[in-house]
Amino acid sequence: MTTTLPQRIRSIDELITWLPYQLGHQPTQSLVLVALTRGRLLGVCRIPLTNELAGEELGVDEVLDVVSGALKTLAREGSDQVHAVAYEEFPGQSGLAVGALEAAAQFMDVELAGLAVVHAGCRRLPWSSDPADRRGSPVQPVETCPAALHLLVDGQAPMPDRAALRTLVHEDTTLSEPVRPALARLVTRRSRRPARAGRLWQRLLADGGSPAQVAALSGDDRAKLLASLADVHWRDAIIAWVAPGSLPLAALPATARAGLRTWLPDPVSDETAALGKLMTLARSAPSDQPVCAHVCAVVGCIAWHLGNGATGRDAHERALIIDPAHRLARLGLRAIDLGMRPGDRPHPGSAAAVRPRPAV
């Protein structure tokens, strides 16, 4: 079967080179599924071969459940074909996961178009009839892959690994130390609904800014931004404004809609840039202040809406570390676990569906 791969990708080698730019990081010890529907990109799903937080190998039952669950989600979303790329730390590490994938694909009537195994900078194609492919060859460099090179020129280089990607939403003490005392004062003396800091939000979300400008705000200003999200209606309004379609504006209270009209009259033209600023604000948030769970949940919701499930998961998980009872973070993480697609995302197979997720 001839397959139209995303972004003018013409071979499995270009697909392997492109994948880190789609994921936002260099995959390791993972099985990556590239799902297609009618020859168009539906999505990319990464399945870790280990418990990444605990640093332990997954048990047989865990591998079977995770792989079959991932393929079931892709099939439910309309995938009829999957390319699999296994990233191994040692030869044979992906064998169990690949076996589970083959069994699940046969049961769900999803075509496995091919398998590539990447190890120590080389790739091999174990299902190929060509002995040279089965022996393997070096991974194709980025400068020979137009789809990946285009993203690299735009400054969208992948992080070195999954752990590095996680740092994009975790506390950075160089950013949070100036915020901590100011936020503690605000939380201690707050006796009424927190101020919405509309003028500061206007500055933060203005077009043309950068994450560095957020870091340059004073500790007091960043504390006011973080504290304002304790007003859940304002928090939801920020999500709805930055990621149109994620939450219905009409469902917000009139006072929240009025605040948006006053302080944020122009729609956000670059959602990805706005997310980058909010991620910097999240890194400024001291983890010992429960109010900081709100900014993490905001980042999680917007990242998920933009198709960035990895950062969405990281942000929601951090929110729950700060406040285990945070309802929005729990709901957001559940949506990601179930493989739910944001309500206004393009229908699978549409032209818009092949646009790659911008690396952050």
C-alpha cells in the first residue's frame, strides 16, 4: 500500500529523522506509533518501554495493557494503518512490546505498515526482505530530511530526552526565588476574590513577546499573575482566550467575559508563542504554594488543545503534585490518558491534520 507520509516524508529513514521534531524530544527506550487514516497523518503516540519516573522495566501485563490500549485509542480515532519505530537501549528490548502490537493490530484490523528498530545511532528494518535493511544503517542526518530541516531552521529543535522536556514546566529556582516571598505575602493577606491583574495579563499575552520577557517581569508582577488564577472563572477565561474552542466563552460568567473584553480585546494570533510564555510563568511558580497548581493546569489544558500531549501531561502531573485534589488537572490528565482529542481539532485526514506539532 502506498502511504502519504506527513510533511513530504518520502521514506522510513526520513520518518525516523522527523519523529524527534514531532515529539519535541529525542525518544529513548520507547515504541513510537505513527498513525495514519486514509494515508494522512492522524497522530504520533509514544509508548515508554520502562517506568520513566521509577527507572524500572515494565512488567509483561503492563506492556500488554499499555500497547493494546494505545492501539485501541488510535483505532477508535479512525487509524487504519500504523508505522512503528522502536528505540532500544539494548538489542531485543522492544520485543515484548512489538509482539503485543502485532497481536493487537490483528485483533483490531489495523494494518502494521512496517517496523524500524533504532539502536546506537543505527536503524534496521527487521521485516524487510532486503538483507541490508535487516542488518541496518546509520540514522539519516537532519540536513537530508526536508521536513525535519524545515522545523530546525524555524528553531524547533527537539530536547535531548523526555526528562529534559519535562523541565519546561517544572520549577526553575532561578525564576521562582524572586516570586516566592511576594506570592506568600499575597496569599497570606488575601481575604477576598483575588485581583485579576488584567493589565499584567495584557502585557503577558501581547503578540510579539517572548518567554524571556516573562522572566524579565518583577517577582511581584509574576506573583500577581499566579495569584490571579485562584479565581477559577478568570483561570478558565484565560484558557478559553488563549486556546479558542477549548472552553466555550458563552459558558463563562458575565464578569469574566467583561474582563476579557477589557484587558484582552484582541484574539491571540500565535497560540504556541502564548503557551511558551505561560510555561515560563509555570517555571516561575514555587511548588510549595498550592495556588501554583492553577498555572500548571492552565498550561496543561492549552498544551493538550494544541496537540502537545507530552507537555500537557507534564503540566497536569505537576499540578497534582502541588495540589493532589486539583480538579481541573485531574480532568485534564484523564482526557490525555483516554486519548481524547480536543473538541475543535481537525477531522482525521483533513489538510490541517498533517501540520506537525511545533516543538517547544
